[in-house]
Amino acid sequence: MKKGRGLALYCAGLYAFLYIPLAVMTVFSFNNAHRNVVWLGFTLKWYARLWKDADLMNAMLTSVELAAAAAAIAAVLGVLASYALTRHKNFHGREGYAALLDAPLMIPEVALGVGLLSFLVRAGFELNFGALACAHALICLPYSVGAARARLKSIGGERLEEAAMDLGASEWAAFVKVTLPLLAPAIVSGSLLAFTVSFEDFVTSFFLAGIGIVTLPIKIYAMMKFGVTPEINALSVVLLAATFILLGLNAWLAVRTGEATRL
Amino acid sequence: MPAVADDNLLELGPVSKSFGSTPILRDVTLSVRRGEFMTLLGPSGCGKTTTLRIIAGFESPDTGRVKLDGADVTDQPPYERDVHTVFQHYALFPHLDVAGNIAFGMRMDKVPEAEIRRRIPEALAMVKLSGYETRRVGSLSGGQMQRVALARAIAGRPAVLLLDEPLGALDLKLRKEMQLELKNLQKKIGLAFVYVTHDQEEAMTMSDRIAVFNGGRIEQLGTPGEIYESPRTSFVADFIGGANIFTAKVLPGAAGRAHLLLEDEHELDVPLDAHETLPAPGRKVKVAIRPERVKVFYKDELPFGALRFDAVLQDSIFLGDGCQIYLRMFKKAPERLTVALAGGDRYAVHDDLGVPVIAAVQPEDVYILESDGD
């Protein structure tokens, strides 16, 4: 019994460590004061002010559009790449290519940012929304590849495609009628993760945002220069809630299809 | 004989195939007649599944052609060939219900929807799953999935149905039931089946003809009766039904008969069957004797004309519906003779271990095997 209580205490400590800062932030977002020090009563005015801040809302919109574009690009590339990696057994250096696709997870984002920036400038690309979306797709790719690849392995897609072809489906028809529908949950869940990753990305956006593209994290950073205001707290709570909703959706999908795609 | 050739629906051969430097099939020639139940039988790795995949179009032969209904289909992809496969692990589409699975092939073949709707219950009735149209594939038992796989394959009315160890994943009792059902279904719809299995009993029960594969070749092709009654090689004799295989020296003898000396110096004088050939006197030959064709006697009461082997009872195994006993023949160099006794014959043999007995075999039950077959 004593041992059990010790473990419970440890777990409580761990979760407290993880979530107390978020809880404090959440509480102070409702604080009727300009500084995060003393509690002066409950208010929703910081949230109301967020809503009215046109610059902030624009940044939010930009981030959503960017994340959607990046997730979509990553989804298409991810399905194609994972298909090649699971289906073609004999191509040389397969595991190496797979590792290279996962590499953006490990490469320091600063290095990636510097690399992308110097490449795009040298190559004469304009630093616009499209370029940024492609860069975000790059950091999202490991998530969509991972999700699709795990699913392809677990459904034994090869056997099912053979069965489809045996029944008269061309290779393309077998892919569209059998593999793609079975892959759909993994595409959705991979895209949700990719969306989250892009939405909260700061470093890559910071390097590449160029002129006029202000994503939400960049906007928050700019606001922080004047100190952590309750408004920023409120904004962070909104982002937190959005992230939890996305993760919850992902978990729900995982339960439904019996498979999990993990970060 | 053109009449026979016309009757061949599927012709294969002589097909060879290697994976890398490993030869898988060597000069396999096979023809399947309309409405025939042809079984490709052999141990794992013998090439039977590769042969099936070549017929289906999933593998292409290095040499040799595949002809279906007179047309060369060797270079056609699987989806253009009029053959469907029942896979060992069913390969049902998990995102479709039972009806959706059965309709899949017909939709691909652009069969009109009205016709598809008519044929789905028909196919389900054939596999005794009427009313299962809207069931999800994941909710079915192994036996039911196998039936759906079968219904899916026959609903599109292929010219030939290929079955890749379709009962391999089922338990023994269900397998026996399905063997009979499959055979009856095949007779009823008159469809040619090419059936792959490693289970010799299954092959015996169901087939019109059996092609026995070994090491990438067909060792023997014939009806179950022919293969059992006159195995050509020691592999076939041993793989189908089991056999005592002895090496013997050929002695000079009368025409149409074989005069042989076993290594333990028992002498045999047996008639030669029409297909059996004998090497020159002095050469070695292999002979086979089926365990169930050996009779055992405790005193000298040999049936008329039988060959006599002097032996002692060495061991016995109780098998439930009978037993198997091992005799040590003791003329000179001891050789072992396995005897199968049917139920009721004699169970209490273990009390008699070490007792001298006389084993009797009728001369026509000694098969002379081809010298190259090992």
C-alpha cells in the first residue's frame, strides 16, 4: 500500500510540474489586472480585447491558412513517400531514405531556418506565403509519413491490392478503391498533427517570414517585447485549447481505427 | 489427340522461374481441363504457390507460356486475366461490408448494378451465408471469412478459380467440412479449380487429378488413385500415404518380372507394372511398400503367393483409429519395416515387443520406383 502511495505521489508531482505553469497562465488570463502578480478579480476583458485586435486576428488567420496549406502538402507527399517505402521492398537504401524523411524532427530548426533562408534567397525565390508553406510542409512531413507508413504496414495493403488486382482492378484502381480508403484515418490523423506543428512553429517562420507575413507565434513574440500582458495569457489559453481539441480529435480517431499516431 | 487438347482450359509450360540465382520452377508443364479439380500438392518451397501466382499473373515466368482458353495470357497483368484467386489469408477488404466485397470484382468488370444485386445473394447462398450482405468483415469468424472470400471469387464467374491453401488457417474439424463443401460446390458449378495444398489427405479427398511438386518440378501427375497405387518416385511414394522405401539390387530374372535382393538379403520376385522399368541386372533400384499393405503373422501361416519377411516387433504407436508398428527385419543387415494396422486389427502389440513375427506382402504391392527420382 505504502509503495502504491509513493507512486501516486510521484505521478502527482510529475503532472503538477507539467501543468501548473499552464494552469497559472490560464488563471491569470481571467485576472482583472494589468500585471501577473496579484489576483484582482475575474474578468473576460482580455479575451474581448483579443477579439477586437485586428492585427492579432489577421495573424491568427494567416497561421490557420499556413498550417492548412502545409498539412495538405505534407499529406500528399507523405502518402506517396510512405507508399514507396512500404511497397517497394527491394530498393537500395530504403531504411536510409526513411531516416532522411524523419530527419527534420532532429535537425535543429535554427539550422533548417538558416539553410532554407539562404537557399531561397540564393535561388531567387520570393519569401512569400507559398515559400513559407513549403518550408512548413518540410517540418510537417515526418508526421504525415510516419502516420501513413504505420497504417500501410498494419493493413497489409500489399495483399489487399493484390486481391483487388486479381478481381480486375488496375493498379491505380486498386490504390484508389482499396488502399486510399484504408489510409484515410491515418491521413487525417497525420494531417492534424502536421497542422499543430505548423501552427505553433516559430523558428522557421521567424527566419522566412520576410516582409508582411505575420503568423500568430511571431505576433506573440512581438507583443512579448512589452512584457507578458494578460492579453498574451488569454491568447496562449486560446492556443492551448485549440491544441487540446486537435490532440483530442487525433486520440478519438486512434481509438476508432484501433491505431495511434504519436508525436 | 486434338479432342483432348480442345478440352484443356488452362495450359502452362514448360515454365521455369528463378528468384535471383535460386531456381524455383524447372520446366513445369501442366494442363487443366474444363470443370476439373486440379491440385498442386507438395511441401513448402516446392514451387506450387509460385506456379499459382504465375497463372494469376502476379509473377511472370522466365521461360514458358501460360494459355487460358487457347489465348496466350503470359504478358497480361492480373486484372486482365479471367481468373480469380481465393487467398490463404482471405484478403477481404476491411472497409467494405460482405456485399461490397463480393461486388468488388463485378464492379471492376462493369457488370450492370442490377445484375450485381442479383448475383450477390446467389453467391452468398452458394457458400451458405445467405443474409450476411451487410455484415462487416471484421465481425466474421475465420470460416465465414473464407466463405466470403470464396463467394467474392466465384461471383465474377471466372474461367478458372485459383485457391492458395484456402483451408490452411482453419481448424481440423472445419477444414474437413469445408473440403466436402468445396468439392460439392465445384462439381455443382462446373468451374475448373486449381488448388494448392501441402496436405496430401486434402488432395486425395478433393481432386480429380493431382500434380505432385518437389524441388520445383512436377514429380508425378495423375488421379489420386494412380498416384497412390503406382507412385513413380520415392518422394511421391513417401509424401502420399507414406511408404517403406528399400534399396535393392537387380538380379537376373524372367521377363516382365523383377528379381531383387534387398540390402538385408531378403529376396523378392515381383511382377512389373506396365509403367515400371527395371535397370540392368547388377544395378540398384528403389522399391516401395505401403505400410497398410503389410500383414503381420505370429506363426507360419503365410497367405498364398505372399512375400515373406522375417522380423521382430520393435515398437508400436497407438493412433486412435489404428496403430503403427515397426518391425526390424533380421536376415542380415537389419532394416526397418513400418506397418499400419487398421482399428480393431490388433492393439495390444506393445506386450509383444521383441517377439519374432512374419510379415507378408503381396508381390503386386511392391512398387518399383524410377531410379532418378530421389
